[in-house]
Amino acid sequence: MQNEEIFKAMTQSILDGDSDVAAALAKQAIDQGIDPLEAINQGFVPGVNYVGDQFSCGNMFLPELVMAGEAMKTAISVLEPEMSKRGTERKVYGKVVLATVQGDIHDIGKTLVGTMLAAYGFQVYDLGVDVPIPTVVAKAREVGADIVALSALLTTTMVRQRDVIEALKDIGLRNKVKVMVGGAPVTQEWVQQIGADGYSEDAVGAVNVAKKLMGV
Ligand code: B1M
């Protein structure tokens, strides 16, 4: 396959949300000697951009976004070792420590946000669900996080987002790290109330917010 042809097929694999095809094309690109960075930027990224835009205007729905994100993540996982070998790591916009807050086990939205952030060039440390406040804060300090991203799906666990902000203040990290929050019950009003730096209603918006927080 010519490069243009393989890029087109890569874009289509994301639109189809087909992880197996995306992985096979990523492998094929490596075998053909295509620069993995070029494969991501010219092959897979146009696919997630399209799906993201269509999701934002209501023409595509959550399952398509989830599947596209998963396919993108699978393709990148195939290409990443080759990128490291070639020393052509993608530009990393920033380090994000991501967690669903303590007491909350909802992980679908959080994982989707993590997938999209990683797909768009953030280094994501996903701590999982029900993550204790000290664990979030310690990881942020350990990796030198630029952003702490906190998901909460329950009205009873939203308050943990505020607690993490307070804990960051307590250890003198608050002025070094941005905090973004999200999850179904989170509102702009809540963001202001707890003094977070950013909020988005969905995973595509989360990428835009994170980029804005990093000044890119
Ligand atoms: Co739960 N649950 N649940 N649940 N659950 C809700 C949240 C609820 C609204 C359902 C309802 O009653 N209508 C309700 C909360 C009520 C409230 O507090 N206001 C509820 C409840 C009550 C509970 C339990 C307490 C039920 C019980 O046991 N009695 C229990 C709590 C357990 C716990 O956490 N301690 C519970 C358990 C569960 C399951 C385990 C069964 C399952 C989760 C499975 C899993 O995650 N692996 C589950 C599910 C599936 C839901 C609903 C139905 C769907 C959540 C979901 O995955 N949505 C949910 C109702 C609903 O939301 N409609 C509900 C899809 C996902 C992609 O969207 O997570 O919103 P979402 O993420 C979005 C955005 O919010 C945003 O981007 C994502 C992608 O667009 N976003 C961010 C999310 N995080 C972000 C972070 C960001 C930025 C954006 O920056 C950091």
C-alpha cells in the first residue's frame, strides 16, 4: 500500500472504531518504514478529530467516541515502542495525573478522558478509580505533574475534588499544578466554588481545556 492509501485506511479504522484494523495498520506502517509520528498525525489523528467534531455537534454518539478512542489508543500502543526506538517521541504537551476520586468507582468517563488526552499528546498517569487523596497528591509531586485531572460521578464524591485542591495547597503544590475537574454532576459553578482551574462536560472538551491550561 502507498503511504496515502495507508493513511486513509488508518483514518477509516478510527471512524469504524476498529481496534484490530488500527493495530494491523500501525504494524504495517512500521514494516513499511513509515515514520510512526507521520502515521499518527496523518493517519489516525484526522479520524479522532472527525469523530470528536461529530460528537460535539451531536451527529455521533458516545459508543462511537469510546470505540474511536480505544482504536486510537491501540494504534498508538503499537507505534509507541517504534517511536522510542527512533527517538521521535511526539511532542508532549504536559503531564497529567488522572483519577476518579476516592469513594467513586465510575471509570468509563475518566478512562475516555485519559484516552483522549493521551491520543492528543499528553503524558497521562491514570491512577484508576476510588483513589485516596494522598495517593493523587503524592503522584502529582513524584512525576512533577502539570495538571491534576479529577473525575467524580456522584454528588457525594464531588467534594473529594475540593479536598484534593486543599491537600495540594497544604503541601505547597497548588501554585505549581493546574487542577481540572469533570463528571456528570460537575458544573461551572462548582468549579468556581472549589477554585479549580478548568472543567469540561466531555472528553473532547477535556483535551481543549488541558491544552488551554498548558497555554497551547
Ligand atoms: Co452509577 N450512578 N452508581 N454506576 N452510574 C450514576 C452516576 C447515577 C447518576 C445514576 C442515577 O441514579 N441516575 C447515580 C449518581 C446519583 C448522584 O450522585 N447524583 C449513580 C449511583 C447512585 C450509583 C451507586 C451509588 C448505585 C448504588 O450502588 N446504589 C453506585 C456507586 C458506586 C461508587 O462509585 N461508590 C453506582 C455504581 C455504578 C456501576 C458500577 C454499576 C456503573 C459504573 C461502571 C463503571 O464505571 N465501570 C454505574 C453506571 C454505569 C452509572 C451511569 C448509568 C453511567 C455512567 C457512565 O459511565 N456514563 C450513571 C448515570 C449517568 O451518568 N447517566 C450512574 C458514560 C460516561 C462516558 O460518561 O462518566 O459522565 P461520564 O463521563 C463523561 C463526562 O462526565 C466527562 O467526560 C466523559 C465523556 O464524555 N467527564 C470528564 C468525566 N470525567 C471527567 C473528567 C474531566 C473532564 C470531563 O476532567 C478531569
